[in-house]
Amino acid sequence: MSDAALNLETITLTAARSAVVDGTTSAAALASAHYERIAAVDPKINSYLALTRERALAQAERVDSAVKVGDAKKLGPLAGVPIGIKDVLTMRGVPTTAGSKILQGYHPPYDATCVARLEAAGAVLLGKLNCDEFAMGSSNENSAYGPVHNPRALDRVPGGSSGGSAAAVAAGLCVASLGTDTGGSIRQPAAFCGVVGILPTYGRVSRYGLIAFASSLDRVGPFARSVADAATMLEVLAGPDTMDATSSQQPVPGYTSDLAKPVAGLRIGIPEEYFGEGLNPEIRAAIEKSLDALKAQGCTLHKISLPHTRYAVPVYYVIATAEASANLSRFDGVRFGYRSPESSTLSAMYRKSRDEGFGPEVKRRILLGTYVLSAGYYDAYYRKAQQVRTLLTRDFLSAFADVDAIVCPVTPTPAFKLGEKTDDPLQMYLEDIYSVAASLAGICGMSVPCGNTAAGLPIGVQVLGPHFGEATMLRVGAAIEAVQK
Amino acid sequence: MSTAGVSEVDVAHVADLANLELTPAELPRMVRDLNAILGHIAELNELNTADVPPMAQVSEALGLTPAAAGESLRPDVIKPCLDRTTVMAEAPETDGRFFKVPKVIER
């Protein structure tokens, strides 16, 4: 790119779009610059699983022609913006593996709704981003295609499961990206990599074209370098879709236009259960600083209690695995993906294909999910977990009767070292302690960078809002972001 | 909820239900991991949930029917579906019209 002012590591979505629209650069040049940087930097990070250069450059060409003829109507809110897509979301004709060997060579025949919406808004989709296999993991070490390395510290994990989506934004390998969050898979990697990540309310963004892990929990959401950029992405993604019966008809407010509204007078809840022992002191200090900043801007701070928080991890690992065991039964070697070559009967073909195609964490979760749903255990485990899910949700509903947003940590620790927790699945699951409750309740949440540890690792603060309360949540996030610079 | 834990026989049975074949090396590791996780899950027994309704979907917790929560079914109109050639091209084995699988019935 000729203009040195466009620093790919830091350029915001708003600045990238402006540069394309005002002719400072072209969408094609911006995409090519990103591909050059991917070739140079990504071998160390491993964030991309597939590049979609042809499709990206064709889209860039459409944007550049619209700029040339001055057709402002064709220049959407993401015109020319290079974006990466988590590999659990389908793109027509593009390799889509969900980080699994069982989908090696699969080319889905359709676009996910979120993918189609980004392109309709002018986005240039650069490729597919690495993730934990079927989005199951908190460190991106469960990908069949190798782990992703945290761009801020290459010997550390980027978080998971959307590790590639967070790392690519942090490393300047796309301006924004799509991830998915079932139990923290957007917020936790956003915190570990120092970028903004949004978990929209369940039903806010269509799940059509998202390879299902746990259908009552799965959500699609954006990663970006600023709250305003993430809000722009969410505005494009949100809204009803006839292809997803759980997508909501609730009107989509103007998230970006609301951002500038002052936060003075907003009531912020501080849940005591999220500040207990086990929380890293540097993270605690950074969050307290964010709370002070909100207070200084006129918010009132209120201690609240979400009494069932400690049960969120066990509830999550019953419900998510139960739903996964059902959803992943479709991978059987018959219609798409991997089939074991050495089986003479149908049942052996199912078993061998699944055994050879799935990695250990996916098998562990299918086994756990099948167990909790099996005869004799359904009431004890699955029904019990569904009942406690109600209690966890009621915790939030009653909290939001008194506060407008909740501020708390995203993770108990900063990014840990690759290999540090792979031998102990329960330790890895406990990483999700501050993120899974919001997933179970269906409320919205986000992670906003709020500082670094002394060792230079990013820290994220979590802002939670009530169902369909994204606009207020984003304002609180922007107010925290504003004091970081 | 039993906290007695699962044995190798239990896990092998569940693997069978899930159409998974575990290698002799995988089985003991899965038994160990599942027992650790089930031990943690057993903490749910501390709660009395006798009068608590189960929650399967987010809209239920809001006390709303799916329609009132803003969810709705699309109009039932005929639309073209995916092209057969494109779909069959993804199959591991096909004659172009059907999915081919190894024999189902043993003789």
C-alpha cells in the first residue's frame, strides 16, 4: 500500500472504510496488503485455515467500482473492510472444517446468514479462521490443524474457542472478524488478545450456517479493535432471519448512534461472586480502575449478588455436552466430510469414521453428553441442570431489575502458556467460570480491553447487559475504552 | 444423582450408544476425565430444585412464548432448494443420485 498512514495492526474499521471510500486506498489494495501481511506473519500465529483470495478480490473490485462511479448507495457500512470468518461458519464453496478432521475437504453449498450480511454491507472476506474443534475449548489447542499462538506473547494461548478470530484482529491480519460464543468463546479470547468481542443476546444474530455445537447456547458475534467498530459490525449482523426460527423479531436499535450518549446516571452492578479468591490480583486491580472510571463519568456503582454463579460451570458442561452429543450425531461419514476407508459394514463405517475424525476433547464431550442423557441419568443430570439454568437466569433477571449493566472480570487469569492446562480437562473447564452464566441465561455481554499485566499480557473487562440490552452495554463499554488511551 | 462414578464398562456402553469406538488406550483416560467432571457436576445436588421449572430455551426463562419473545416461523411457501449436484458432490461415495454406504444387513 502506498499510504504508510494505514497501519494494518491498528487501523480501525471506520478508518479502513473511510480510506476506501475517499480514495486514499482501494479495497483491492487493502485486501492485498492484508494477504501480504498474512503470508509474512501468520506462519507464527496459525490463525488462518483457508484464504478466500478470489472471492475477496472480486468483492473488492465491486466496492472499488462503486467508489469510482460515486455510487454511494452501493457503499455499505463495511465497504472494503477486510474481515475474517471463524471456521465454524459456512461460506459457499469454501473449505469449512470447524477445526475438525471429520470435515476435512467439506465445501458447504451455502453461506451462513451472518456471512451473507457482511458481504451485502461491503465487507471483503479474507478467509477462514482457526478455532477449537467444533468450538469446544478454551485455548484453541483442540484444533485438528494446530494451535493458534497469542500475538501478544507467542508462547501463550489466544484463548478459545474463537482463538483465530481474536488473534487475527490483534495481529493485524484482518480489521474485524466473526467468532462464536457458546460458553465464553468470544469474550475470553478477546480478553486474552486485547481486542473487543461481543456476545449478542441469544436470538439477536441468526445462527443459520453456524455448525451447531449447543443450539440453545450458540451465538455469533464480532471481534474488532474498538467498541465503535464492534457496534458497526453488530448493527450489520443483528436482526431476524427466516432461516433461524430462534432469531428474534425485536427491532435493532442504532448501536453506533447511541454510543455517544453519556453514561451518567447509569446504574452499574458489581457481582460479589465474580471477585472471589482465584481472581488474579492484576485483573482485579484493572477492573476496579474501570469501575472508578465509570463512577467518574457519573455512573452509580451497586454491589449485587448472583448467588448461583458457582453452579454455572457444572450446569454448562451438562447442557452443552448433551446438546453436542445430539448435534454431532450428524457426522457419520454418509453425506459429507470424512469417511473411514476401512469398513465393510455400515455400523463399522459410522464408528470408524467418527473415531478417526473426532479429536479427544470432542469425544470426551460426546461421551459426557450421551451419558447425562442416557436412561436412568436423564433426570439426575440433564433435568437437574436445566432447573439450575432457570435459577441462574433468575439471578440475572432480578439483578437487572435494579441495575442497567453488570461489570466483572472475563477470566480469572490472563492468557496461560500453551500446554499448561491440556492434561486436566476440569481445570480447563474452570477457565470458563466468569463467562458461562451469561451464556446459559441468554443475556448479552462483551469484553473490552482495560489494561495489561506487568508482564504485558492484555486484560479484559466484561460488561453484561439484559436480554436485548446491547445499546446500553455498548455505551458502558465505550466509556471504559475511552479512559484507556 | 449417583456420585459413585463411572467404570470402564459404563464408558464403553456410552461409547457404543454414541457410535464411537474407543481404543484400549483412550478408555481409561476417558474414565478418569469423566469421573473428575461428574464429581464437579455432583455439586448441583446441593440445591433443592423441587419447584423449579427446567429451562430448555432462553425465551422460556423470560416467561414468554416463542412468538411473544419475537420468534416466529417463516411463511410456508415453496422455494427452490439446494442444487442436487452441488450437494451430492460433497458425499464420500455417491452415484450422483443417492448416497452409497457399505452393506447394512449381514448375511
